[in-house]
Amino acid sequence: MDKPLSGKTFVLTGKLSTVRAEATAAIERLGGYVDSSVTYRTNYLVAGERVGSVKMNAARAKGAQVIDEQTLLDMINV
């Protein structure tokens, strides 16, 4: 059975209300991968509060979808 986030790469940035380690564990449990920097493999940049422009600009330039924390929570609470 495929996991809902299989093959998807996430980068978490900014201040999140969720503990980062818990969010990472949930993403990985559902088949996703969490990276520390934006690359062409990045599917989603999860933007918390006070996001830096470097990762936002990199995500846009590399075609990653920028989502907020609530959208991530909706994705991992399937």
C-alpha cells in the first residue's frame, strides 16, 4: 500500500507551532522525506512564521509549492 506522502520532499522553515521533530516524524511515517535545504527535488516548502526570504526565493525559483503549517497538518492528519 502506498503511503500518502511517498516520494514527496519537504523543507520546514520559520517558526512552527508544531514541534519540528514531531512534524518530521509524521511526514516520514507517511512516506515523505524532510530535507534542510531547498533543491530541485523539493516538492513543498512549509512556511511557518518569520520565514526568511532565501528559502522562499529558492522554493519559487525551483518550482516547489509553498504551503503553510495548517496545510501540512491537514496533509499528515489523513
